[in-house]
Amino acid sequence: MPEKEVVIPDMIFESDYTVVFFVSSLDEKLGPLFTRLVNGEVIDYWFSWDVLRFGEDKYVVVLEIGWDVEESVALAIPMDAWHYLPLIRRKGMVALVTNAPVPTGELQDLIHDSAEFQPWTLVIRNAERGMDELADEVSSLEEPDETSVYLVRLLRGQISSDGSVYIH
């Protein structure tokens, strides 16, 4: 992954259908994208999974979501949130929620003027795509450690979000 800012979500949680990343620090970056979507523009997006290693046994999983040629955001999933990885694999969707500025246009008239929190959501479908390749990448580390082995098992769906081990 080329050098870029990686943002840690304010909050990660599970809903009935998706894993939700709330990231307030991306408001300005995503505002123009949401404006384009509200105005009816169809925007092709891409996403990729990566892992960054910090020290001997410290890793961060990164989900990068991009659109247009050079526009993207990178979300860090720290080790204490890895239990969401099997949920992403199972549910297949990630929702990126931010409090982006209200887009202009007809939709603005529908939103109450006094509302301070006006969330916008970008849904990434088939978000589990690429997790097997990332698991292969992590398992091919020259000196695997306990943490990397655990991450591989999470990415491959061999461990559930509650820590149950699946035997295949």
C-alpha cells in the first residue's frame, strides 16, 4: 500500500446486516463523494485489504476504499477489534458512516434544519472479498508468530467473533 493516512474508526459495531465503521474524521474527505451520490451519480468503487506490521507481534488490518482515480480512504482495524473480521466475512457488508456535511439539493430540504448529527453511509458489498488473499499474505510471513497465526485463522473464518474455533 502506498504511503497514506490510515484512520482508526471512532467506533466499530455490528448491526443485523453489516459491520459499521463510524469515522468522524473523514467528514470533509467524504462530503464531496456523498454530494455526488445524492445527485444521482453512479460511482464505481474498489476496496482492498492489507496488513501493517508494527514490531514483532503487532499488526493492524487495513481496509482501503477508493473511488475515481486517486481518491481513497484507509481504515485501520486494530487488534482489539479483530473480532469483527469473521463478522465481516459472514455478513459480507461493511457500512462506513460519517457525519459529512449535508449535500446540497432536494434532499437537504427533507432534513430538519436543527439536526446536528446528520450521518451519511457508504455500504461496501462483498466486503469479505480479498480476505483469503490477505490470509495467504500473512501466513507467508518469514517468521510467523502467535498473533499472525491467530489473524490468519480469523481471516479464513476458522475462529468466530466470540472466539469459538471451527474445525474444517
